[in-house]
Amino acid sequence: MTADRTQGVKQSLSSIDPYQFENFVADLWEHRGWDSEVTSKSQDAGIDVLVEKSEPFNQTQVIQAKRNAPDNKVSSSDIQQYASLQHQVPEADTVIVVTTSEFSAPANNRASVLNVKLVNGDTLLRIIDELDAYDLVEDYTGNTAEGTVQEQETEEDIESVDVVDNSEVQADDEMSTSEAIFAVLQGLVALGIVLFIVFLIIRTLFL
């Protein structure tokens, strides 16, 4: 997965509605073989997504989805709050926090103590890539990583064409200027020759 492709997916996911991101995470976990349920906005009590599967044994996970801007890290106080969500679902095995951004260093430490699993932006992108779930990204964002990269390449191509065209225009301008100067010099030389001939004629007549 190239850096441009990764950046395109991250930017797209960071710009969607937070509730859409919750649905995206639920669908992504279904791609991983889980049954998922996005809780109601008014009744979730802080829980965004519940996922379950029965193979190879019964498992239940509580997922908190955080669609954050790249510079908005999840804090340790957030982790402390999300860890308590497990008490609302007694059968839950673990709490997972999924974000498009990063976790602060204290948040990572707190998660380790409270046994909260963390999925940052880079890990999320790796999951998408491993599942080849770019069609899912397109469904929620309206564009794919490939489309983003192609747009960037198209913009670069246009800029390259502009640079070439400008260079050609500059070259044409320089050529026109040189031709004009050369024409003026030719005219001056011709005028000098004419004046010299006139001078010789006058001199012959009067001597």
C-alpha cells in the first residue's frame, strides 16, 4: 500500500460524519467475519458498535469508533471512560477503540493497564488493505484510494503541462525578440551601405 494511497483513505475517512464512521467500522468488522450492530444514537449509552461471533467460540466485543482529525489524538481520559463500557455488556470480552487519528502516549499506557485494545489510523488502514475493503471505503466516502491517487497524478500532469507550455511561450518570446533585434541590425547595415554609396556619388560629382 503506497503512501499516497494510504493518505487518500485516511483523509476520506477523517472527513465523513461520525455516525457514518461507526457504520463503516461495523461493516468492516463484518468483513472480518463478525456479526455487528450499530447502537442507536439515543440509546447507545456511549457504546457505538457491538460485534459477536460464535466460531471458534462465542466472543463479544464493544467498539468505540472515534472519527478524529489527524491532529486530534485520543486521550487517556477517553480510554478511562471507554473502559467502563464493558460493564454495560457483561458478556463482552474486551473493549476496542478504533480511531482515524492516533492515541497519546498516556492513552496507550492507560489502555494497557485497563486491557482496552487500540486500533489507530495506521492499523485501521492496514486492516482495510488486508481485507481489500476499498469498495467499502468508496461506499462511505464516495471515492477510493485509487481515485485519490489518480486525481493527484492528474493535477501533477496538468502542472507539468503548464510548465512546459510556459517554457515554450518564453522560448517563443525570446526567439521573437532576437529576430526583431536581428532585423533592426540588418536595417541599420543596409542604411549604412546606402549612405556610403550616396557619399561616394556626391564626392565624385564635386571633385
